[in-house]
Amino acid sequence: MLFACGSPPPPRPRPPPPVPVVSAAPPPRDPCEPLDGKPVVPLAAAYDGVLAKARCQAEVSVIMQGVAAALGVDCSYCHVPQDFAAPTPNKAVANWMAKELVPSLQKRAGGSITCADCHAEGGRGRAKLLGAPRSRQRAVEWMTTRLVERFDSAAGKPLYCKTCHAETLGKPGFREHIILGELFAADAAPPRGTP
């Protein structure tokens, strides 16, 4: 009878749904930290290039696994299976990128540059990102839509064709297959007469 004489009671507000408790994943274990009381295996060699920052032999494996995943390849893509230390053309390219290209760039979004920044597409690694065999059209497209949009020179300047290739695409002096470290160095150098 009370309902007939007046308006219905106001709806009760619903309590917010419970917020799930998400625990942060523990940080990854430092591969150079002793495990189960066993000493860390020191580096087997002095490395440069891709492995320049490795501090122990276990970290060499971690770095190499990351490179393989970023490129979507297995170890034999760059290494001779019976002699991982043997030089190969793909190791030379990877080490050149680590020594010359990566230090010459910075990400516009900030952070460290990894192989996946260029080689991962759609969540999958791709070793030959410019095509296999290399496609000129794909190279121009990738460099103008991905490379120059995501990276600047290490000095913070925008990238242009001539930053790496000595000249603008289509002009005499353009070097198609060579990315020149000395051009980056010239870009980063202070102007003449500057102390």
C-alpha cells in the first residue's frame, strides 16, 4: 500500500566492481648473479658489437636469445653450428649495426634501441626487413615510414636520406647499399670554430 501512495524508492547505487589485485611480475633474474651457490662463468672472450655489454657467459646466451627472437631466426642464421665463434656475413652485419648504426640513432619515444625496434612487425621478428632479395620499393617505404618517423640522429637531429646514404634519393652521389658511420659522426660533430 505504501507503494501506491508515493513514488518508488530511488535505485541504490551499485558498488564498483572489485579491482583485481595484480601483482607485479618480479624483475627478471640477473644472469650474472650466482645461482645456487655456483660461481658465475666469466666471459670466454672479449666481445664487441652485439655482445659488447655482456658481463658473463650466461648473459651472452640471454643477449643472443633476444637477438634471435627479435629477428625471428634460430642460432644457425648467423652462426656456424659447430663453431659459434667463426665469422659469418650475418654476424658481420649484426655487429656493424650494434657498433655503428645503433649508437648513431636515438628513439624519438626515448629508451634503448633494440633489434626488435626495427625487425619486429606485427609481433613477429623479421630478419630481412627490406625483403629477400632486397626490394628498393620496400626499402624506401620502410625507411620513410618507420625509420625516419621513429628515430633521430644521436645528436637529436631528424634523419634524411643523406644522413646515411651521402645524398638524397635519386640524386648523384646517393649510395644505395652503404650506411656510412662517418656521416653520422659529421652530423654529431660541433660546427667548426666551436670549442
